[in-house]
Amino acid sequence: MFKYLKNDIPASIVVFFIALPLCLGIALASGAPLFSGLIAGIIGGVVVGAISGSRLGVSGPAAGLAAIVIVAIGDLGGFNNFLLAVVIAGAFQILLGIAKAGVIGYYFPSSVIKGMLTGIGLIIILKQIPNFFGYDESSAWDLEFFESDGHNTFDELFNTIEHVHPGAALIGFISLGVLLLWDKVLSKKGRIFQLIQGPLVAVVLGILFFVFTLNHSTFSIGSSHLVNVPIPNSVSDFLDQFSSPNFSVITNYKVWVTAFTIAVVASIETLLSVEATDKLDPEKNVTPTNRELIAQGTGNMISGLIGGLPVTQVIVRSSANIQSSAKSKLSTIIHGFLLLLSVILIPTLLNKIPLSVLAAVLLIVGYKLANPSLFSKMYKLGWKQFIPFIITVLGIVFTDLLIGVGLGLAAGLVVIAIKSYQNSHFLHKEQAANDNLTVKMTLAEEVTFLNKAAIQSELFSLPENSRLNLDIRKTVFLDYDIVEILDNFLIQARNKNIWVHIQSERGDVDNIESFTNFLKLDKIKTNGSN
């Protein structure tokens, strides 16, 4: 793990600068103490990062839980009572992991996961535009379409036009220019520009801009447009920011209902993020989902015990981690320690960072998640992929994450119903006689995403130096999700020295580079070709 330090340290710095305002903003949106968001970010990085089997996933407080948290704090009679619900929710998640409920994550269709990534990318862009121009910074962390102040996402965009702050906008554009220059040009010019990431340079420029324009009548940036980390005056003040659950309310049924709600929602958001992160991973590693639930549950128990918000794996920080070329979980862990050290050692310096600079970083992250080319790609794959994709995107933008994903899943089930007249799905595996290293796998006439968990489990459990005979002679339809799994497996097969032999109607072939390209020459149809 330590051999990737040269990649993981720069990536952890980028994730740190994204996580810092998100932790504070989500705490603010949740009606909780600001420091509780930082605690959740630290626990998500250090504790969950250490236990999790995810290489590149990052955990922390989630905007999707903010509405649940703010209602729960009021219903349960205070923040300390709510913390007990967080602890119990963590215990529920550990039990879910032990019961192997993580397999649920494998049943989210590829089109819905890609729609989720794109929808989150769009909502990040829409929510950060006001922040970028120095207006209504509080709504930037509220990822629902209808906001708690009665406005909606588009209201804030129109209001921004009349409330542009010259200083925030200027340093926002300068930062955006630096980030684009670094990403498109300088990162390819030398190793130094890969070690020193663009977001770090943008943050330094933002602090300098704040200092040099402090007394300027036009460009001076006020405290409402800056990071706002609590500043303790002493060690005791710092320790006083931690709080503990009120165990005396453990018999209150509302605490248990809230705990169960948090456990279910946090687990679903985590499993969605795990699926999305694995798709973004260039090396296509597969995260053990049951272990992830146990890691998240452990993190939530510890976070609740010391005064933190509930945590989940979160796609914004995870995608930033991947975009910054992280290679191992060390990046996640380091970002957690950076959060801890920064709030102890340099809170005053952190409070000089303009929020518009961090908005510029998030705009780049959002654009990469919602790349326009993806819409064209999904359209070309056919209506069976495009409709669940676009419904998920629109659902997330105009409602929230879970409703959007639910609508996408419903659309995916309709697609399955339309094709229900075709043959049933199965996966057949045989062990070759007298040979422990050769496996024969026969696919059905039609295979959909409902077979995803079984196929992925079988393929990715094959040992190194083994041989796979994949028989697709009777297969006439492969869901695009299965094609993706096979493409990802071929990458793993090369790394594990697995020999892949494919039997098809047009003949046998060994060790193909791409299953997608292979299918273009075969009779088998996918979602994009029929």
C-alpha cells in the first residue's frame, strides 16, 4: 500500500479540500454542530477507510441524510439523544454485513448507476454555481431540488444573477483557470505538476487573494463567503466540541425507529456509491460489499459515541479521489488525518479560504461525472439502457438521490418485464475432470442484470494461473451490465494470469482484449444493438 504514496498523498490533499466544506456544509444543513460534520469526516477517512475493502472509496457525512438528521434531532429532543440513534444504526449495519445483505448492491443496473453519477454531477454543478459567484453559500450543500428555505435549485440560479460578489467571482474564475490549466496542460509537462495538484495551488491563491484584498472596498471577501471552521481557544475548548450519546433514552421507541431508518438509508447510499466507485476505478477492482457494511457500521458507532454525524461512502469525494489518480485506500486514510490535524493546528488559516475556490474544484468534479459525451454513449446503447439512465438523471436533479435511483430502478424493471417472454436466465459452471485449475462456464440464451451478482462472484473468484472456458454458443442476448462485467474481468484476468478461452458460434478464440469489440463481430445482441 505504501508503494503508492506518490499518488495517494497528492490525491488525499485534493479530497481533503473537497471534504472540508462538505463536512461543514452538511452539518449546517442538518441543524447539527459544525464540528459534528468534521468528526464524521475524520472517522469516515481514518476508521472506515482502514476497515473497508474499497481501494478508492471515501466515506464521510452524506448530504442525503441531512433531511433525516434535522427532523430526528427535533423529534428525539436534542442532539445527544440523536447520537444514540447513530450508535444503534451502526450496530444494525454491522448485523446487515454479517447477514451478507451487501449482495443487494450487485442488483443495481449499470444504466441506473451511470445515471446516478451523472445526476450527482449535474446537481453539484447547479448547486455550486451560486457559491462560485458568492451568493447563497448555505444552499450549496443541500443536494435536494426543493431546499429547506422554500426555494429550489433553479430559484437560486436566477437569484445569483442579482447577487454576484465581485471578489468571490474573480478568485473563482482564477481558480477555475488554474485547475483547467493544470488538468489539461501542466500535468502532462512534468512530474512536479503531478505531485503538486491544481486544487492545492488554487487554495493557496485563494488565501493570498483574501489577504491582499482584505480592506478593498470592492473585492474584499467577507466571512460569510469563507470556510468557517470552529476555532478553539484552548485544548479544553477543543475537547469540549466532542459530545456523547444520552443512553438514558435507549428505551424510547423513536430512537430505535430513527436508528433503523438511518441504517437502511445509509446502507443503500453506501452500496450505490460502492457500485459507482468500482465502475470509475480504472483497474476495475470489486469492493466486498458485506465488509463495507461492517466498516460503515463500525464508523457510525464510533462517530455517534464521540459526537459525529452518521457516515456513508460518498460518491463526490470518491470520484475526486479517483480523478486525482489515487491508487490505494491510503489516500482515504490520509485525508482523514489531514482533517484532524487541520482543525487542531491551522483552523485560522483554513478560515481564509474563499468558498468560491472550493466551488471551482467541485465544478470540475461535477463536469467529469456528468460528461456530455456520456449522454451520447448511453443513447447509442439503445433505449433499454438510455431510458433508465435518463430517468435516473432527471429524478436526482428534480427530487433527490434515493427517489431518482428508485425511479431509475422502476424503469429498469419495466425493461425486464418487456423482455420477460424470452428464456429464463442461468449460469452453469463445471469443474473439468482431474484438473482443479480449469473451469467451464456456459451462459444462457438470455442473460440480464439479474444474473449480475452470480456471474461477477464466479468470475472474480477464479484463482491466479487458472483457465476459463466460456461457452456462449447458445447465447443470443447479453445485458450491457454483463458485457461490462466481462470486460472488467478480462482486465483482471491479465493481471492474474488467467487464460480465457471463448467458444462462440463463429468459432473459438483465446485471450481477447475486449469483450465489447468481440461482440460486434458475433451474433449476440446487447442492449445497444437490437
